[in-house]
Amino acid sequence: MIYTVTFNPSLDYIVTVDNFRLGITNRTASELLLPGGKGINVSIVLGNLGMENTALGFVAGFTGDELVRAVEALGVKADFIPIEQGLTRINLKLKNIEGTEINGCGPLIDNVKLQELMNRLDILGEGDVLFLAGSIPSSMPSDIYQTIMDTLKNRGVMIVVDATKELLMNVLEYRPFLIKPNNHELGEIFGVELNTRQEVIPYGKRLRELGARNVLISMAGEGAVLIAEDNTVLEAPAPSGKLVNGVGAGDSMVAGFMAGWLETKDYRHAFRRGVAAGSASAFSEMLATREEIEAVYARVKL
């Protein structure tokens, strides 16, 4: 079975505002309300690719109820733990003002609720897949990724980690099956600037030496690089297409890669599937459908 964990999911309120100005009342030209969070994005794309999975995490209040409804409406099994106080956060994203968003905090998660999550994860075993993606709320222990991976070590669970800097570096000793930094995150880890596919390869190899079994590096318009467990190094330029919405493209790449790997255990297919899924989501208003991913897959050149 495949599971994703989103510790601090959200409802993403995505709007466009024509001629936005500070200090006055602005009105939206378009509105979209979607379930958000890296693990949830992964779950949706996996589902679109025919991979049954369960989304885990925490929800609270009427916004949490709507999040569960929206996730299930997209065909994903939701098994979120309810928090009695607070609200699942709402993130406001101004779509036509590049990079402008206001993100909520989310509810406080106490040790009792955290233990409920650990109990759910305790059933995982040989052949199961677990995605740990995104940031950790301030109310949770900063080493929760390590705690989960330590609990599941030696059980044959394939763990995918999509997180930044310390969160990522601190779990490498547990040999995650897949990690997916982007080139900027990879450069931040090693204190360098990385702009080309050739430049990221030696640093991706260093992450493998530190414990990661497979390193998938996303590079937006530059494409992607895979440093695989069998020492294969694959590169792909970004497929041509119009960027419509970059939100969730990296999560889609992770989902596509794992879907491809589970289908064939072939790195070339998995990498092409990952690049296709990430690009297809970037070319779409929503997260990519199977049909959109298949159309881009045919254009991915390794």
C-alpha cells in the first residue's frame, strides 16, 4: 500500500486580481479553492495514475471538513486525524502576482495526536511506500521525520522524502529510497550555486554517498537529473510547453517517478514518468491527469 503524510495540509484559495493595489479594496477576477500540501498533491497525482493510496495527516474545524471532502472527491482515500481545536489553514495565493501568497499557521498538534499518527504508520511493512513531504508545524518535534524512519527501519518500507536542508540531511542515515531536492535546495545544502544539469550531478552523488538510495533533482525549465541506486545517471531537458501553474509540479514529479518505478522497476521509465508528470502539471491549471502525463511522456528525451 502507498501512504502519504501531510503534517500541515491546507485549503489553497487561488485568486487572480486585476490591477492589484495596496490600501484599497481589490476584487477577484477568478477564484479556485483546492486541497493543498505536498503529500496531498502526491496522493492526487498517484491516484490520477491509477495508484491507490491513502493520505494521512491532521485536520481541524470546518476547513478540515472541507479538505477531507475535497480530497475524497478527487478519488483519494483520506485518513486524517481530527484536531479538536483550531482550523486547518487557508493559504491565499495571488496567482497573477508572481510568488505572492499568505500562508496560515494551522492547528496545534499535541503528543496524543502525534501518537495516533505513529500508530497508523506502525502497520507499514515490506513493499509498502511512504511519502514524507513538506515542512513540519512548529508545534511538532523537529525530528519527527527521523522518528518515523527510525520506527520503520528494517521493515522493507520504501520511504520517499521531499523536504529541505536540515529535514532532508537528517534522514539520510536511514537510507530513504528516494529524495527530491531541486537545484536551489541542493546548492543551499552545499553552499554553491547550481544552474545546469551537469553542475548538479556531483552534488547529487554526494547525497547518495551520505545515504540516499536514489536522488531525483528537479530544475524547472532546465529539466531534471536522476542519480540512481545502480549508479545510472540520467538527464532530461524540460519538455516544451507553456507554464500555466508551477504549484505542485515538483510533487507531481515525485509521484510520477514512484508510479513509474512501481510499474516496471525500470529507472529510465520511472524517470521519464516523473519528468512527464512534473511538466504536465506545470502546463495545467490543475494537477495533471493521466492523459496529460502520457501526452508529455512521449516528448521526454533522456
